[in-house]
Amino acid sequence: MEPAAPVGPARAAAIKLSEAMGAVLQDPRRQRRLVLVIVCIALFLDNMLYMVIVPIVPDYIAHMQKAGRNTPSTEASTLQPSTPANGGANMGNTSESPKAETESEDVKIGVLFASKAILQLLVNPLSGPFIDRMSYDVPLLIGLGVLFASTLLFAFAEDYATLFAARSLQGLGSAFADTSGIAMIADKYPEEPERSRALGVALAFISFGSLVAPPFGGFLYEFAGKHVPFLVLAAVSLFDALLLLVVAKPFSAATRARANLPVGTPIHRLMLDPYIAVVAGALTTCNIPLAFLEPTIATWMEHTMAASEWETGMAWLPAFVPHVLGVYLTVRLAARYPHLQWLYGALGLAVIGASSCVVPACRSFAPLVVSLCGLCFGIALVDTALLPTLAFLVDVRHVSVYGSVYAIADISYSVAYALGPIVAGHIVHSLGFAQLSLGMGLANLLYAPVLLLLRNVGLLRRSRSERDVLLDEPPQGLYDAVRLRERPVSDPDGANRSPSGPFDECEDVYNNYYTRS
């Protein structure tokens, strides 16, 4: 029998790497950390693609319009001799044409930016139930695949229609990738404070992607061409999809064997839950100032403080630090005082309202940056406090399946970002920038007390569950559902009752609706 051939260094290293990866995947805690990394990359990628077009698209659309004006028919019309009959009209057209072209360009850019959120808003009511039935890994893989196709379409788009199709396709991918990613985190981290910490990390990656995308896109667009930034992002999405295939193995027999899933609560019933409705309203309200200021503040800065282009681009850059600080602070407070999540959200809404009201009073760059930092700090408080609250409400009041409830959260965000690029400019032209900012600030200040309705949610706790009885392993997610009950509270006569809440009067109607359905 011939001796075995010696193993080369490269092959030996590959074998060791494969063994190490196998050992990592065998450990549930390490596996869920890898899942968290995959989801964070997906969220980072989606927000990079959302914001990377900010410095690229206006210049690109302007170039396309110039190319359209230089067509033979246009050139032929410019060579017509001027006569007394048409001379005055030609002079009037040259004076009005630049303004009309600028307005047309602004409308095109606004519709292009909003198209992603609009399609995401339309698809989420369908993607949520789909995620509930298919588990989280397959929809996440679908979302990454659609984002990959959207990014390639952006890279090779040569006209506005193709750009619009690419942007809308990104909304379709986001409806699957974002919702399933956040739901997967909530499922893999069923216990507090780990769930809040993991969701906080994901929110930090969202903020980081939105922050670095404009300079990243502008630099590569300037020095390497339009294709390069999108090709880089396409490579990242492909890498993330391959990593998901290796870690989660969504099509393996073992994974499919676990697909005998509990039936999640239908999304329309979750929307009727008054507590979830309060949280969804807060998520929409807190994101409206950011969604409405992004497309309007640059023009206001140019007119008010004669800001240069670099100042308008740098105004949002320092806001990343207070956003991360807000995430960190909320996670630490939630670990010590988990029953006060509603209070952290209310404080965030108050900070957002005050910051939005202060913005129109700023007449120099430094105070404006401070106001925008306060705005992002408040958004971090609200998001970090209320996203885990949604999962907890589903655990307590419904079935521990999270696709539909985070589809509702995504709908809340999409409402703000669908309206912002289209409506904000019209409000500024008709009422003024100051009135827009004051109105958004007042809306956040008025909504903050509404979160008092969530103050008794902290009285609910996990009970002895079927999983605790049947499973001898730590929680691994993937629909290891936990049945929950309320902590009993004693009446004066010693009888046990559930903790009271602000929606007690509507509970009978709510439950009767379930029975009829």
C-alpha cells in the first residue's frame, strides 16, 4: 500500500480553517454572533446603497439632461433665424429655461429618492407574513440577492428609467433583508439585556452606513467613475450572502427539518394591538424630522448662512458620535432598569422635538451641528428603546414569531422616508423652512406623553415555558418560541389578577375580534 502523499501547506491551512469554522458553527453562542455579523453587514450595505447616491445622482442626472439637450433636433431648433415674431419668445425662454430645468431636476431627484421607501412600504405587509412562514434565513438571502441585482443595475444605468428601476428594486430587497435581519436578531437573542445590546449594535451599523456612504460614493465617483462604488457594494452583498449560506445553511436538511414552525400572529392583528400601534407611531414620528430635513437643509444653509458645499456635506458627519452614544446609553440603562424603556423613548422624542425647533434659529455652522447632533441622539434613544419593546410585546401578547412585527416597524420608517423627499420641498416653498421644523418638533413633543401608555408593559415577565421543559440547550433562536404570561398582582382580598394597563377597557373588544376571526 502506497504511503499517503504529504499535505501541502496551503491545503493544511485550508483544512485547519475548515475545522475551526466547523467548531465555531457547532457552538450556538458563536453561531449567533456570526449571524449578528451577517445581519449588521446587510443593514450596513442597505443604508450605504440608500445614501451613496446622494453625491452621485444629482450630477449624473444633470449630465443626462445636458446630453438630451445636445440631440440633433435640439441643435436644429437653435439654428432657426430670429424673427420679430419669435425673437421675444426666444429671449423669454432663455430666461425661464434654467429655472424650469432646475425644478424638473429637483422633482426627478425627489421621486427617485422616495421610490425606494414607497415600494418598501407596499411590500412589507406581504414580506412580514412570508418571513413568519419561511423562517428568517431564506428571506434574508432573497433580500441580499435582490440588493445585489439592484446594485449592479445602478452601476450600469444609463438613463433615468433604469435608475428608477434600480432604486425601486432596492426597496424590494430592503423589505426582505431589513425585516428578516432584525427579526433574526430578536429570535437569536430572546433574553434581555442581550437582545437590546444586539439590536443596538445593528442600529450603530445602520447609522455608520448612512454616515460613510456620501463621502465614499463621492470620492470613488470623482476619481474612479460611476461604476466603481456600486460594484464595491455589489461585492459586499455577494460576500454577505455566501457567508449566510455557510453559517445558516438555509437549504440543508437539518434546517428544513426545523421548519415545522409555530403559526405567527397575522400582521393585521398585530396592527390592531394598541401597544404595538403606539410604538409604531413613535417610530414614524421620531424619523420624520430626519427624513424631511435631509432633502431641504442644504438649500436652507446656502440661503441662510451662505454655507459652502463642504459645510452642507459635513453638517451631518459629527452626528454619528451622539447617535452611537445614545445607543450605548440606552442599552446600559435598559440593562439596569428594563421596565423604563417607555421613558427612554419619551425622553428621545422630547430631545428630537427640542432639537428640531432650534434648527431654524441657527445662523452659523456650529450651532446647527449641535442641533443635528441632538436630533440624532434622540432618534438613537427612541429606536434602541422601542425596537426590543416590539419583540417583547409579541412575546407577551402573541406568538414569538417576529417577521410581521418588524415589518410593521419597517412600514413606520418607510412612511417617513417616502413622504420626506416628495413633501418636504413643497412645504418649504409654501410655508417656509422654519414652519416645517417647528411643526415637526411640536409633533414629537406632543407624542412623547403618549408613551405613558406603555408604562405597564414592564410588569410583564417570562414564565416557565415549553422550551425550558423540552430543551436542555441554551436558546438558539429559529422559532424556539417562548410562551409568556403576566406577573400576577394581588387584590386586597388576596385574589390574583393581571397588572392593569391603559388599554384594559378595549381588551374585551380586542379579544372578541380575535374570536370572530
